[in-house]
Amino acid sequence: MLHFKLQPKIFISIIYPLLALIMFSLMYVGYSDYKYIKQSTYQQAENNLDIANEYLNQHLNAVNNQLYLLGETYKYNYNLTEFLVSAQHLLDNETKYLEIGLLTSKGEYYATNHVYNADADDNRSRVWFSDKMDYDKPFISTLYKSEDTQKWTVAIVCLLKLNNGESARIVLELDILGLYDKLSLLKTLMHGYVYAVDTKTGEIVMHPDPSRISTKSVSVTPTILDLIVSNANTKSTINYIYQGQNKFSIYESKNKFGWVLLSNSNNKEMTYKALNIGAVSFALFAILVVILLTFFISNRIHSKGQVLSGSTRLEDIYQTLSQMVSELIHFDKMLFFIHNPYNQQFEEPIHDLTLSENDVFNEVGDNKINVSKIVNPLILDISSAHRCVRIPLYNKGQLIGVIYLTKSNFKALHFMNIFRNYAQSALINMLLTQKIRSEDSMTQLMNKAYLRQQMGYRIKCNTTDTYLGMIDLDDFKTINDTYGHLLGDLVILKTADMLKHYFNHKAVTSRYGGEEFAVLFNAVDEQQAFKILDEFRCGIETMIVSSGDKQCQVTASIGFAKLRTSIDMTIYDADKALYLAKNNSKNKVYQSIEIVN
């Protein structure tokens, strides 16, 4: 009979191979997590660059339009007083503008806030002056401090060709810190940010730390700057060391300001996040199964999170988050409420639910993930008899969304925090993208695309009390021709203010295009809809618009229709009613008649 004797050396012989296997497993988990995090972080940084580039180009286009209008005003009669009044009005209504001035052909400089300088040589020595200017292309100066406000600024200069053959220059100074305010919301991971470097000087133009502005960039050295300028149409990565920390920046130089836009992050933070997600403690050395399970979960989260980094549509984000969390825990339903500041509600468009923002703020007392029975739930889908996971989503201390996972008893909050980080980042980028793309930059009303989106949403929800009003300012071209485009712009702004005044936060007020506006609102019947629109029409009729010594009154023709089964049909019917109003003495409200076959 064979006798097998267990000896200590047998166990000793397998200790080192077992430890090596565990260590190799841990290293592979960490490497896989780091690879996913790095790819996701780079994609997030590139998305931030695209949003920032679109934002800056949009503002530069708006400045060019204002310079054109101011130039036309001055060329009309060469009236400096009228020019300065218009410029001052524009300055008072736009916080991102510091100073607007005119350098005459004689070298005299007149500007807003009673600034005047008769020294032609001094004026021509300013940073924003250049002899190499084209009439068709505005000149953008390098960074400097505004003499009047002592704030960091860049000037946009437009060269005017006067009738006598001479030329003048209109100067508009932009507040750099004010312009950067919204760009500061773009984050890569937790502490990465977007900044800008001037290709002409190599100085930092935009940065979250104001003390860094006008200093030389550490990341963009002269050699790298030459390389960027020579390859202006490419995106690439710079690795550098700043204050002992290894960092990287992804850059792009395709914006109209002539700057290099960069989105950076800390390699240590990226490594820390990877370790925080995928690494396991040394206590798991004894349980290889737990290590493998942790690797599997981390791998799945990152694969979904990588998809999230490039998503800006709510449906895509909801689907990816639902798939991600369904692989983590068991739950009955996911409810994704998003804060809508326009109507002061939290909306869940997937399941057609809305909550008052006050109710949500009172229920969500802090920014912690909560797993418990909710005693008095705000909606019927949440049962007080079962535990529910509540995940608040924040941006700069402001609650922007809440995710509820019903009938769940999940305890491992570590993985829930990972899920929340991805959900939070995706929601912040989506909301910022939507805000830039959905608002009319001149009136801050919503634009046509947002109006159509809301119409589609309400058609999908089968709402029966919704009406579309199409509004057209009567004889607006005559106002522009008679009083000038600046007063015409003021008429547009005043009309937008009247829309906000007459329609509550539940209505969608939008600028449809030019002098046309549209409003999507609720009314119990056609008579009430007519009454609401006619009250607005009377308000427009009694409105007096004035600027300096000019003033005018305006009327509006309005056509409206009940929300049909399609967006285009509704717009067509409301437009048809509007044309009837325009062709019947104007300044009237006409209703579309729905024909039932």
C-alpha cells in the first residue's frame, strides 16, 4: 500500500508560484484599467476641445456682426455722438465687452465711458493698432490689460473704408476672464481643465488661475509652438512636468482667434483613478476569485464608460448608463431625472415624469449616494416598502440630476461611485453642449432646433393642450431702413423680453429666425390660446423702443395652431394662419383651422 506523506516543503514550493500568479493578475488588472481610463480621458479631453472651439468661434462671429453694424452706423452720417451712444448701449448690455472705441482717420480715439485720446502717435502705438490690416478681415490683437478697466483683454479691430478714401478703425475689447467663465466648466477627470496659448507670443491667454495669464506656457515651449503652427490641422498630445507633476495636454489650433486650445489632465490623477477603480487591496491576495471578479467588473464599467465619453444625446447616455448599472446590481427600473432650469423642474423624458425642483432639493439633502427605504417617495414607481438607490449628480455644487434605482439593496458603494463619476461627467458635457447649441446667442431665447425638439417630445407624449404660435414683426425691414440696424436689434431684444414676460416658465419661447419668433405654450382651448396671444400682441403694440434720440413702435402679426401629429404639419398650419394675419391689415391674431378628412 502506498502512503503519501504531506510535507511542509510541498506547501512552500507552491507559495512563490501562487504569489507570482496573484501579483501578475493584479498587474494585469491595473494595466487594463489604466489603458481604458487613458483612452477615455483622452477622448473626453478632445470633446472638451471641440466644445470650447465652437464656443469661441460663436462669440467671435457675434463680435464681428456687432462691429459691422457699428461700422455701418458710423459710415451712414459720420456722427460720432450717435456712434458712441450705440456703442455704450451695446457695452451696457454685454458683460463680456470692456470697451468699444473708434480711431478716426486723424488719429483721435473716442470710446465708451467718456474715453478720449487726441494723441495720434500714442494711439498708433497701442497693442491693437496694426498697419497690416485688410478691410474684409478683422484684426485680433495679442493679450494686454485694458487701460480703462485694467482687466485682461484682447481687441477685435475692424478697418472701415470711408467715402473720402480715408480709413477708420472700430475697436472692441473682450473681457478674457468673462469669456473663459463657461469654458471653466469643461473638466477632464476631476482637475483637468481647458486653457489657451497665443501662437504669436507663447503667452497663456486663458487659464483657471488668473495669475497665470500673460505668463509663458510651461507645456507649449517655443519649439512645440513652431511644430503646432506648422501642423495647424492636427490634434496631438504634449507631455510635460509642471511643479513636479507629470501632465499631458491635447491641443488644437483651428480656432479663429489664432490661439492654441489645450485640454490637460494629471497623469497621476489618471493613474489614481485607474487604481481606485481596478486595483484591489493586499487583503485580496488570499482570495484570487475576488481579484478576478474585480477585474471583470472594472473591465465592463470602463468599456461602457468609454462609450459615454463621446455621447451627447440623452437616449444614448440613458441606454449606456442602464446597461452599465444592470451589470453591477439587480434593480427594477432606472429613473434618470435631469434639472431643467427653464421650467424649474426635474424631468425624466424616458418615462415621461416630472418633479418640482423644490421637492427634489428637499429630498436630496446632500451629495451622498443613498441606499434606503424612502418613506414618502415623490413618484409612484418608488415603493416605500423596498430599498432604493438614489444617486445625486452635481456640477460645481449645483444639483443637476438624480438617478433612482428602484427595488435594489446594493451595498458596495465603491462601484456606485465609479458609476456616478461617469454619469456625472456625461451629463455635464451633454447639458453644456445642449446649452450652446439650443440658445439664440443674441436674445437668449431658445432656437429653432430646440423648439422642434420640444414639439416632438410633446407629440410623443400625446399632449392635448399645447399650441404653437408663430409671430412676425410687421414691417421690420422698414424699421431697419428708417432707424438703423442697431435700433432694429433693440426691437428684437425688447420683443424677446416681452415673450419672457407674457409666457410662463412652462412655455418654450424661441427666436425662429430674423424678426420671426415662435412660442409653444399650454391653453385649455382655442379661445384661451387666442386670448393669451392677443394679450401679447397688445403688449407689443404699446411697446415703445428708443435709443438716444430715436424711438419707434412696432406691431406683430400672429398665427397659431393646435399641436398636430407631426412637427412640420403644425408649423405649416401656424404659418398659414400667420400669412392670413399679414394679408389682412397685419397686427392681428389668426387661428389655423384643422381640416378633418
